[in-house]
Amino acid sequence: MSGRARPDRGLGTILYWAVAAIGLLYAPLAFSYMWHFFVPSAPRLQDAITSAVGGNEYAVGQYSVQWARANDYTDHRVVMLLHTSLAALALTMAWPQFSHRLRTRRPAVHRWCGRVYFTLMTASMGTAIGFLLLRAPADYPGFTAFDLQLWVLALGTLFTGGVALRAIRRGDVLTHRAWMGYHIAMMMTAPLLRVLWTFLAPLLPEYRLLTNLGAGSIMLGVIAPAGGAVAFMRTHRDRGAGAEKLCGPTVYLALVIVAIVGSILFAMRYQPLLEMVPADLLGIHLVPAWGYLSICAIGVYRARRAGFPVQEQLWRWMMIGAALTPLTAMLLGLVRDAQYGNLDGFVAGAMIGPPIPITLSFALVVRSAANAIPIADRIFSAPITSLLPDRRAGNRRQAPSAGHDRGASTDNRLSPRMDHSMYPGHQAEVTEVLDATEARGS
């Protein structure tokens, strides 16, 4: 069977409005988060919401973030104010970028919004790294692991944004959109973490805020990268059935066995720590990990049922990353034990281990999907050409001459903007397409 797999447009709309809602709702919370360190009477919206849900002692009392970070926030309040404010502005600028109408009808606006976003995001992550360098060492159990996750998150956000930016400058829109979605999933961890620690309070009333912060961070270690990966797969349009063969069930059975073994080893590694940490932490990692594995398995099943081996292959690679998640969390926890000790080593593994196989499998999926697009489709894709930067000052769009039809004028407008360096490894295809363009335009 051949053809194209339909992307989930409904999911794309849901994701668009979800990013918009979270970004706009988070902005006032982030803006007001540090002002009381300058003006004591300034509103504290985040603390007010957390207090309303979990109580004042939970929100700002002992074992709260304000309690643990009071000295650091006071000493480095300017750095943190810049970080939270710039991050809020960046998220506010991010959601219009997911509008298909804006990208296609107002590409110049899309480009400029993207430039502003990258400037704000880079500055925000830079100040976050500055705070992590300046802050005092954590002295609360599990907080050392959380600081390590903040390092990974800041550097990972900069890296994924850089990959997306490099892709669009090379004319690769699919890679750009894929990595921007993944990048935004990482940017969303800050507001989502606040949602988790707030609403875990009534669900787990026996735990303090810092315990629920650790639980939320472990959950987001799976949910954030998995969410970015699944969002791409559900909105990606497959370019055809391809020549790949459907994979036999033995491979998928082996992946499930790997996930089971990894989960058992993770639980065995966790067993000696039960007297030190809440028993719920085991499920807080394993439930999202198995949920992600189940989503990938459903994707495989649907692709096989529809007869799309290419799509099945992409979901299979995603499933490999999902199956390795518990094992990676356990192994990384063992590695961090030497520096952090048993508790923080275990928590560090659960926080930063899962993104490693998920990100690697996602990178493989995006590369394969991008390479599957014919070079001619890349060059003549309207969204791609509208986003490409001019390579030379003289490469401006030329007004079509009166003697040319619409198709010829479009081709003449595109051809000066292409060069071989934008598609390394495809020199022959680029030459063929540009020669055809010139022939049609003459």
C-alpha cells in the first residue's frame, strides 16, 4: 500500500492553543516571582496560588522553594529577575510561531518573531546558567540532583534551539519545526513544574513542596521530551510508503522485554532507599515511561495496519528510546552515586537519564524523515522558500515581467535564492532543479 499518512490536524490545533494558554498564563506568574525581593509589598502570584491549593505552610514555609532558595534568591535577585522575566517574554513570543496561517501568509512576521524569541530565550538561559554558577551548593536531600537537572535543561534548551535555527538557515523546514517543537517542550517544563507541585499538594498532602518538586521533576524528565517527540510524530506528514519492510513481532517483543528488565532493575536499585524517600517515586518514573512506550506501540500498530512501513520505522525508533528509558535512569543513577551518594544519585538518574535515549531516538527519527523528502520538494516548498534568508545582498525578490505567467514568475523568484551549499550531498539534484527552473523561466 502506498500513499501518505495524514497528520493529526486536530492535535496540532490543540498543541497550538495549549502552548498559547500556558505561555500567557505563566507570564504574570514569572514576572511577579522575584519582585518581592526588591519591593516587599509586590504581589506574589505563584505563592498565592500555591497557598490557595496547598496552604501557606506548604507554599512558603519550611521545605518550600522559598525556604530552600531564600539566600540565593536574595543574593542574586537581579540575575533571577532577568531569567524569569525574559523566559516569560520568550514563551509569550513562542506560541504565534506555531500558527500555520502566520507562517504561510506572513512569513516576514514569523521570521522576526523568531529572531526576537531566540534573543530572549538565549538571554534567559544565559542568566539561568549564571545563577547556577553563583548559587550556593544545595544542602537539602535531592536538591543537588535537581540543580543538575537545571543544568541539563538550560544547556539542552540552548542546544535544541541551535539545531532548529541551523536547520532553517539551511532550508530544512521539517527539521526546524521538529526541533522547535522539542525545544518548546523543554521551555514548558518551568510552568508545568509549577502546575505539578501546586496540584500534587492535595493529592499527596503528606509531602512537602520540595518533595513534590522532586516528584514533578522526575515526571517531566520523561513527559517533556516524550511530549515533544510524540507531537512531531502525530503532526508529521509521511511522504510515502517507501521501500522499508514491515518489522516482525520479535523485535517489538524484545523491546518490551528490555523495558521490563530495565524497570525491574530500576525497582531493585530503588528498594534500599525506601526508608529515605517516598514509595511513590518508583511509580512517578515508571508510569510515564510505560505510558510513552505504550504510545509508541500504538503508533507502530496504526502504521502497520495502514500499510505505512516508513511510518512504522519511525515509531519503532521512538519505541527503542522509550524501552531504554528505565534502564538508562538506573544506570545513570549508579554513575552519579560516586559523587552524590545513594539518594541524590538515584534521583539524578531518574531526572536526567530518560531524556538521553528519548532525544537520541528522536534525532534519528527527524533525520530520517527529513532525508525522505525529495530535494525538489524542499526547494519548491512555499513555506521553506519564504523562510530562507538571502544569501547575498543582491539576492532580492524580483518583480515578474509582464511576459511571464504566474508559474514562471514564481520559479524566477525562487531560483536566485538557492545555492548548492544549502543542500550538501545533493549537488546533482540541485543543479537539475535549478536548470529546469531557468529553462521554464526563459
